[in-house]
Amino acid sequence: MIEPGARPLALVTGASRGIGAAVELADAVADVDRLDVLVHSAGIGPLGTVEESPAEQWRQTFEINVVAVAELTRLLLPALRAARGRVV
């Protein structure tokens, strides 16, 4: 629920480069105390066949597309709950 006079606050993930790798995740969201919407739009999808894709590529893809999403959501749960926010 948005307080009267407060503007909704949204965080949209995603960038054209690896900027997320340059900051520590917990530090980046430490000061967020209210969040109305968290939109997960970052991800990777390497091209190639299963035969051509080494295990490390699968691990990196899983880490970015699943683990990072879950960890960011976990870190922001208190702020999302405070605002009765949504995750997309």
C-alpha cells in the first residue's frame, strides 16, 4: 500500500552489459526500505546447441537467470512486504 503523497517505487533489473557484476548485491539494495514493484528483466540466453555448450556455460546461465533473481528477491523481501509490493 502506497502512503498518501508517496510516489510508487519500482526496481527494474537488466542492463546491456555486466554492470551488475561491478557492485555487491547486498550493498546495492541495503538502503531500500520500501519497494512497490520488483521487475526481473535481466537474463542471458547463450546461443548454441547442447552439444556445443560446456557445463560452465550452463552453470553461468543458471547462476544469472535463477540464483541471482532469487537472491535479489530475498534481499528485497522486507522492503516489498513493507509496501505490500509485487514481484514480476
